[in-house]
Amino acid sequence: MTKAIYLEVSEKTEAAKKAGRRVSVSGMLKFLGVSRSGYLALLHHVPSDTEKRHKAVKAKIQDIYDDSKQNYGAPKITVELRKTGEVILERTVGTYMRQMGIQCSVEQTMDDHHKRFRFQH
């Protein structure tokens, strides 16, 4: 649930409590534009193995990132994850980092970029 929706629901709930009214689930669902079946499906949702793995890997990424004092990017974090036996691509780590809103604080200079991609003759 996004923050804006949460705030709206909280305000509506508080106003109802102050007025001495009860808050109905169906009324809130109608206000939010969510069907009852969708709400119940969300309540009874059991995370899949993939969702559990994604959450675990994201936690490991966050730990490595924090341990590196926010200096490691996707390549170094991938190496660290592989040392622990995790099978993961650098691209996946980068995607997770973007989803989590984290990035390394050390920027690559153009000289570093040119050295990395210099052709061998």
C-alpha cells in the first residue's frame, strides 16, 4: 500500500472513530476501489519460493552494501554473493539495487571506463 493511500485510509478511519462510527471493511474497499475478492486474495497470499528467494537475496545485498560503507556497486556485490555460494548474475544484482533505491557512492571516471574497454592488439 502506498503512503498516500495509507494516509487517506488513516484519516478516514480517525474521522469515523471521532464521530463514534464503526469502520466497515467493505466501505474502505469501495473507497480504495478494490474488490472484496482481491482483498481476500491479498490476505491469504502465501509467498512463493521465488518471492522468498528474492527477499533473502535483497537482504544479503543490503548487508554487503552497508558493510562496504555504501561503496560497492553491482559487480563487487555479485562477487561477494558468489563467494557465499549464491548463483546470481551481475545484471540481477543491479536490478535489485535499483528496485531498492541504492547505488554505490564511488563514480567511475572516463579514464577508468577507457581502461576497462581498451582493445588489445
